[in-house]
Amino acid sequence: MSLLADRMSALGSENAFKLGENIQECISMGINVIRLNIGEPDFDTPEHICKEGVSQILRGNTHYCPPAGILPLRKAIAKQVSETRGINIHPDQVIVTAGGKPPISYTLITYVNPGDEVIYPSPGFPIYESWVTFLGAKAVPLHLEESKGFSFTADQLEKLVSKKTKVIFINSPSNPTGGVLSKSDIEGIAEVIRTKCPPDVRIYSDEIYENILFDGAVHSSIASMKGMQEKTIIASGHSKTYSMTGWRLGFAILPTKEEADIFKNLNINIVSCVPPFVQEAGREAYESPESIKSINIMVKNFEERRNFAVPALNAIDGITCAMPKGAFYLFPNIEGACKKMGVFEAMESLPADIKKRTFPSKLFQMFVLYKYGVATMDRKSFGQVGADGKHFIRLSIASSMENIKEGIERIKKATNDREGFAKFISEGKHLY
Ligand SMILES: Cc1ncc(COP(=O)(O)O)c(C=O)c1O
């Protein structure tokens, strides 16, 4: 009998958290690391929200609370999401979760049997694919194309739909590409779902970057389209909009109260409840007029950084970078740079056991980190199924303009350092 259950080998991860160890190693080696890997706003939680949380703790609001979430917060979420999506949500449909991540596993646990098919964006948030494979469902990645600004069309989706399609993940604005689906894209997608999908399909609409949009764009949700609210789980949270990543606060809105009760029971089984003082701070975030000012400052900063960084990356020979319309990530194509640096030849020359564990964008990422001190994320950190032959990295612009400028300058130097790359490979360290 083996120590670990067989299923554990099927669970993926989020490398953004794992890379911390490599960064620490670099720092201990004396490397000054610029972190363009980070998936959280580089702004502190606005003061009015912090004050509410602290005052709740000091008033003794530190006990268990309702597992579905406290009613004042569920009411605030229902009101905000109803108004912004033009739909009608009852607080009983809202389940408060410990961050925006738990609803992903809750959804797959609730609706998907082994062998059922799950469609999800690739590149996409890695936790979708991780839970799909863990539960023995069939992973059906919907590959997002750089040439289409990383959005996708109804036709692309239609080709992937089958009788076994059970859950479809949509994430707009997207991590890691910053792509945003337009209202007309979403209308087309809704039409495919209405006409081609099995009636009990569920759409997981991950809207966690809903407030981080550029060029005056307005957020569209698939739940607003005809016949879609009854099929859609809207997931969002406080991490990105209110810079509250460490508070662990998110939510899911279910099509029915019965389905919400299942999510409530999952909360009971796993975390019991989200801390009540965190929830009160989250309610304050929705209700205070101060919040919008903080959001506007943050988004303006991200937009200015994007406006600098995208042309700067495109000016590097061998790199092309699409202009993201939301979130705080850039997803440059590094294929040309890899050719220039000799990455593909190096891949071929690696011993078989190392070759199995690495790939070109990983070698690029590690070289840039260990030799040039810039932390980025490789392509396969955002979905592995069908990702061979795709050569991208993700850069986060949730970092100061100074860091972004310096980071891009160092990446440029790295792409011109064919000799240094060959030496890095011959040293045989940090290749995966
Ligand atoms: C698309 C997407 N969904 C969900 C999450 C999870 O957010 P949280 O930190 O609130 O769990 C993230 C975080 O990076 C994300 O990018």
C-alpha cells in the first residue's frame, strides 16, 4: 500500500506561490530580484476598510458566524451584483468564501463526475485545470490566441462543446492575458450555450478582475444575457478590486438557493466560516463612497504602466506583446527571443530526464530569474494540457513603474545574451 492516495498525483498547483522559493534562493545568492511575477495589487488595502476590520476585532466580533456568510455582506453583494449586471439576485443565492479561489473547487465537486467534460481557457488561471484533472474529469482547454487579443469566439467554443460538457469556465478580464470579452463576444457565447450545450450545463464566470478595466471599458457578465443567469455561477471577490488578497474574501452567486446550500455545506466541511471581522470589512468596502476613489487611483496607475510596458516589450527584438484591456498582466510571446537565444537547440540537447521536466518558456523564465534577476511566470503555469509549442511568459504590472522599466531593460539584455544562456544551460542548474 502506498503512503499517498493515487489521486494526489493529479492535483496541479499555482506556480505563482511556488516561485517564492526560487526568489528567496536568488536573494540569498545576492541577486537583486525585480518581482514581475506577482498576482496581487501593489497597493495596500484602503484605510477605511482596514479601520472597519480592526474596530470589529476590538469590539469582539471574533467568533464563529453563519457558514454562508453574514447577512449584511450577502445583502451588499447581492445589491452590487444585481445593479451592475442588470439582474435580480437574492442574498440566499450568495455564499461568502475564503477568497475567490474556493468556488472553483466547489463548482467542480458539486457538478462534475469523472469523465464529464470541462471547458476552460488556456492560458488561464491554473486552478481550473488543477481541479479538473484531480476530479478525473476530462480537461478540454479552449486555447486563447494572441492574434485575437486573447479573447475567443462563439465558433471556437462551439467546436469544443459535446453531450458531456458539464462546466464551462469563462474569465474576463483574464488572468494571465488581460484579455477582455466584449459584450458582443459574450452574446455569441451565450447563444452557443443556449443552443448547443446540454440543459444542465453550468457556466463558471470568474469576474474577479471586473473593476480593473482600461480605456474606459465597461465590464460585461454572461449572467446578464438572456437565459444565462439560471445557468451561471458568478464568482468574484475583494482580493483584486480592494487590494485585499491577504484577507481571504470572495464569493459565489449560485443559480438557485438549493445549489447555494451545497456550497454552504462545503464551507461547513472545510472552513466553517470566513472570519466575521473580515466580512464586515468587506461589507464596508462595498458601502463606503471612499472605495471608488481608491479603485480609480489603482486602475489609473495600472493603465499608465501598461501604456509604457507594452511598447517597451514590443521594441525588443523577438518579443511581441498584445495590449491587455484589463487586469494587471502582460502576456508577451517570446518565441522569437527563444530562437535568438538558442533556447530550442538547448532543449534538444538536454538529457532525457531533464527534457521531460522542462520546456522552452521555463528555461527562459529561469535564465531571466537566476542570471538577470527578473521574476516572471512561464506559459505552462497557466494550463499544461495542449500547451506544447506555445512560448509566452506572464509579467505582472502590479509593481512600481521604476521596477517595470528596470525589469524590461534586464529582459532585453537577457534576450541578447546567447552566450550567457549557453553557459546557464551548461551549468545544469535551475532548468525546471
Ligand atoms: C482568475 C482568478 N480567479 C481567482 C483568483 C483567486 O483569487 P483569491 O486570491 O481571492 O483567492 C485569482 C487570483 O489570482 C485569479 O487570477
